[in-house]
Amino acid sequence: MNFLMDRELKLSDFKYVLPKNLIAKFPVTPRDKCRLMVLHRETQEIEDKKFSNIVDYFQKGDCLVVNQTKVFPARLFGKKEKTNAKIEVLLLRELNPQEKIWDVIVEPARKVRIGNKIYFDEGLVCEIIDNTTSRGRTIRFLTDKDVFEVVERIGTVPLPPYIKRDPVPSDKKNYQTVYARISGSVAAPTAGLHFTSQLLKKIEKKGVKIVPVVLHIGLGTFRPVEVEDLTKHRMDSEFYEIPETTAEVINKTILNRGRVFAVGTSTVRALETSVTASRLSAPNRGWTDKFIFPPYDFKIVNALITNFHAPESTLLMLVAAFAGYDFTMKAYKKAIKDGYRFLSYGDAMLIL
């Protein structure tokens, strides 16, 4: 069955009214007790379950791909040299590990010029070496220490802008998947937040292989699309890696007619970025700016686990490309009517 659209979609097709009270401010505890909406593409049937029920939808020979990226506490508060003005620095991505050069956003930007130094706790100092956008800067850390290690101690969790509250200590754990290993994201791969270690063990016991990829999520995940013609939108580049062992397991699954389950849109983008001519997974590492919107021919992924996304977001567009536009919008209408919780700390969806 072909789930692809036969008409061209515009930005305005992805507009819907998201009631503010449905934006989750805190996660459900335990993680796997959130609600799960299950979409069956073949039958167009929708089921309401708990996330812990997800184990029932796996079969022996399937494969579950998770994004092992780790959110680091990327928001730093420092003081500008000489004036002692308070400056907020949001670390976006490491551009050069040897030189300790980073891409950042600064607030208030008008006070931060090339050549300025900013002082943080634990003696960490950075120097502004370039302007990138109105609020964007390139900085160099002037330290012999491991920047990630220091930031882990002095930084604050960068909660998404739509969670209108200050971070609390529990966010450091809650806004992180249980399998997070490799530091580099400023936003969590939120579909993975619902898994517990016990639930993953239950899935493995069914004969399902669980394998990792990495895609470090940048602030671009929250950036609005500003063009009505989706073909003109450009995604921010994000670092990704598909290990050789992961590609081998995925390809064995495909060749043995098992299904590849992807946890989150970031995992899908990593997998669909690196594909062989024979529609198999190719091990790779590098940068991707892949933008998936309807219509799109998925080569690797058979099932998608995701959250409920914001109107007009690139994440919603990827989901619509996978589930079909009409079916996706029908599911979202039902989710709003039934009081599902939306966005990063919200409920989940499984598309089969």
C-alpha cells in the first residue's frame, strides 16, 4: 500500500490549533505510563494504549533503532570582562574540538562583540571570534580542561522554549533518555524519553535487536518554517553517525523481512540520510540537513515511535510523510479532543 501524498503540500497545510493546556510541562512518571496512540496505516485504525503496551507490537526478528545522543546542560551564565554585564550563552555545537571552537547564541546580543571575553564559573573563559547571525556567535574556550566536563557541572538544562517554566533539578534526569551515551544535543530525542531499562529488556526478550545511531539535535528543531513552499526550506546541519554494527543488524533485519522500528524523527533522518542503491543501511558519519516532508519514499524505516509535535513544524511534516497527511491530521484532531499531552514531555504515538 502506498501511503504517499499525490498532491503538493504547503506550510499552511500543517497549521492546527494546539490548546496551551495540552503542552506538557512535566513528564509522566514512571516514563512508560504515558499514553500511546497506535496508528495502523494499512487499516487506518487508531488505538489508545499505554506506552508500556508497545512491547505487544514487536515480533521476533524486528529491530529497534535508538538515538544515543546525550543532552548536555548547554545554557551557561557568565559575565562580560570589564563591565561585568550578565551574559547568557547557549552552546549549539562544537565546531572544532582541538581548538575548542563552538557555535553559540548569546543574550543580550547587542552587548557581545568580536574580541570580548566572557567569564563563567570554575574559571572557564571564552572569547568571541566571529558573528554568525543577529544573536549567533562563534567562540573559542580558553582552557586546557575538557569543555564538556566543566559544562556538565556548571551548565543548565536547555528546556524547549515552549515549556514556560524554569528548569528544576529533576529535568537533568527526565530530559534524558535512559540509553543516552554521547554528549552533543541541545534538545532531547523526545520519543526515547518514554523507554525504561525494564521495558527495553522486555522488547529484547521477544527476539528484537536494539541498536544505536547518533544524531546530535540542534536548536533548528524548534526553528519555525518561514516559507509556504516547503521545497525552499533549509534544515540546520546536524552531526550523525551510523556505526557499522548497527547497519549490519538493520540490513539483516531487512533481508530477513523483519521490521525496522525507529525511535524518533532524529533516528529516521539519520537512517534515511545514508542508504545504499539497493535500499539498505550504509554505515556513515558526518553532517545531515535532510528535510523529510510529503511525499517521501522511506527506504529503511517500517515503524515510527514519536511524540505529538507543534503546528507547522518539520517534525510534524516528517510524521505526515510517514503516516500519510490525512491520517496524521485525523490522529492529531483525535489527540486534541481526547486530551493527549503534546510536545517534548507529552504522550507518544506508534505508527505501524
